[in-house]
Amino acid sequence: MAGSTSPTLLIGDVPMIAGFDPRTALTRWIPWPWLDAAGVAFVSGAYLPLSRGWAAACAAGGDVERFRREAGADLRGPTLPPTLAQTASLARRYREATGQWESLFFADQPPPESRLAAAERRRNRAATRFMLSRTGFALWVRQLPPVRWEIATPGAVEARHGGNRGDPAAAYAPSDPPAVRASHSYAGRRQRRLWLRFPSPVLGDRAWARVIEPVDRPAVMTIIHLHGIAMEPDLWPPARNAFLSLVNHGVRVVRPEGPWHGRRMLKGWYGGEPVLGRGPDGLLTFLRAWVREVAVLIAWARATGSERVAVSGASLGALTAQLVAGISAGWPPPFRPDAVMLVATSGRPMEIVSDGSLARGIGLPAALAEAGWTTRQLSRWLALVDPGPHPAVDPARVIMVLGEADDLTPFQGGLDLAERWQLPADNVFVRPQGHFSVSLSMLNDAAPTRRLLAVMQG
């Protein structure tokens, strides 16, 4: 196994807090066990309940009674009506800024790049204020549930997904890709920025992806990086990213918005909540949708000049990326990745549900049991979520970054997958950290991304 380095930070797959800057010297000595333990407690006990109240407010507008029904809690207090009004106002401003942004970036004729950059700044400011408005529900955080539970029964899941269980390869196989439209672009700091949009092959909504590519050379390589659950990087302030340094090496970085996240949130749900709240039906639908969307982006990258394409992911994004790696052997060549990077992952999906610290923290096992799910019933669906015994990608081109103290996607499950897939020792980076800090550490620990670049350069 590759050796560990001193702990450092990455903003990418933990909830961001306004004003938090990973570049300060202070962050270099944060005690990581404390960070990970606090991270799980913060997400399950604060961030998700705040998000539940915020999502309910977005659906209710200023209607207090509807808000209570949407929130699943009988919240009271004189500050509640103005809090709902403020959230509705910020939501409206965000929609207006996004509409103006889209009309410019996807206009028939390219506007001046300065106008595009200004529109992006306005959209990002409006998005950040809108997203941060969830903190207005802090007074009621102890009364709000972390998740809106609408778990489908085993019989309903059988009716919706049973036809896929016997043939997982067909369930995830890409079809004729939809037309991908690229926006106009603007340059800054030796990088060119643009966006992609296309109809989701499974959900039918509009899928989005941010693209950052070199200004002065062709993008002969592309990395498609998949975020974790409830992460919405396109709606938070710009932050450092471990992969952006590779742009100077001719790498294009594509960061798609996952199903039900960001601009794709369902009304009344916060980003990613249906994956948890709908139980197996939510997870199976999410994975099928995102795997097929990733195939569309791989084909787009090849068609636009990239000879090699890698798929990377962290947490839920890693579980999606490893499905792509494990099930794409029979895909047409344009859709298959050349390399894969998995951060904070596990080859034991059942263990995440039953023993993962976040699952236990939000009460997922109890919610599943109440909806009629047993361990045996859940196990019947493993074929659709398990990455399989062998990767379709050469194991020498699969890289893994794991935290020994990870109890959210438990570490031993990731190590088990590395051994099952027979990954070379130089491709497995084990760090003395937990789920959040192992992802954060990649900002200043460049060894994994350097290894990915070397694998892609071949």
C-alpha cells in the first residue's frame, strides 16, 4: 500500500461552511479523528435537518401550514413566517439569476466573455445566498427530521426494478446518446470554463455538467469527477479542487450534477434526499440514471478530442464510478472509460446501509425495517449495486484512496474491493483518516492525482 502523508484539506465532498478556507495554515493541524466524528454528527444532526426545513420552505413558499406538512414537523414561533418569506425571496432571485445566466451562456451568438464571467458571478452569488438560507431554520433544527421518509415497499420496488435484476448489464447499458449542447465559454487563469446540458436518458430531466479545460492546448485527456450525496458544488462558492492542477497538463475536468442534486432537485426535497428517503427505489433509480449519464459524458469527451477518459468519484460518486468500471465491459468502445479513481468507497454496499455511521445516524436501518425491508430482501438487489468480481478497466488503471478510520463507507469494504479487483499496491493509497478527511486531504496530497495522470498518460 502507498504510504501516508501529513493530513491536508480538500473542499469537495463535505458540506461547506461559509467563510471556511482550506488554504489557511490553521487547517493543517486540525485533528482528523475529531473532524470526522464531528462531521458525521454535523451532517446527520444539523446539516440534513436544516436542509429538510429548507426544502420544505422551498415547496411551501410563504404558506406556513403547507410548510409544516412538507417538513413533517409542527414548527411554531413568531420568526417562522419571515423565515419562510426570506427563503422564498432568495429562491426567486436564484431562479431569475439562473434564467439570465442560461440565456447568455446558451445564446445563439456568443456574448463577450466578460459578460459571461459577470453572469456566472451573479448566478453564483444568488445560488450561495439561496443555499445558505437553510441556516434560517436553526431554531427548529432539533425538531426537524434529517430525511423525508417515503420508502417504497419491497413489492413496489419489485414492480419497478424487477426486470433489471436478472440482467444488470442491460439495465445500465448506454443507448444512443442524446444530443449534448455545450455553452459558450470564457477564459480565466489559464483555464476555459463552459457548461454542458443534455436530457437524462433515464429521468428525462436536464442533466448539467461544468467543464474546465486548458486554454492553450487541446484537451487530449478528460476526467469526469462525480460528487457525493447532498453535495452541490455548482451551487456553492467556488472552491479549490484536487483535479484542477491537471488542467495545466492538458486534462479537461468535467463535474456533472448528479440526479436530484443542484439544479435538478425535486420540489420539496433537498439535493440527494430521494436517494435516502425513497430507500432501495431511490438508490436503484439514482445509480441507473447517473451511470448512463456518465456514459453520455464519456462519449462526448471522446467525440470532442480526448483520447483517454477517466471517471473519478468520492463517496456516493465513487459507488457510481465503480459501477461504471465494473459493468462497462460490453459497452461500445466510445462509452468505456480508460481509467478510474475511487475515493472513500466500499465494495460492500449492504454494510454501508446496515453499519455505516451516517446511515445509523439518520435512522435508515429503522426506516427500512418499518417499510417492510429485511436483510434478505435487500440482498436480492445486490446484483444492481455491487461492482462485480472484476473491473472492465485494466486493474493497473484503477486507483483507490481509502481512510483507515472511515466508518461511513467502512474502510474494510474498500480494501476488500481493492483486493478483489487485484489492484497494484502503487494504486492504493491508504490514509490514517476518516470519510471526510480522506477526501479533504487530496488538495495538498497530490500523490493520488499524480498517479492518475501517470496512468492516463500511459
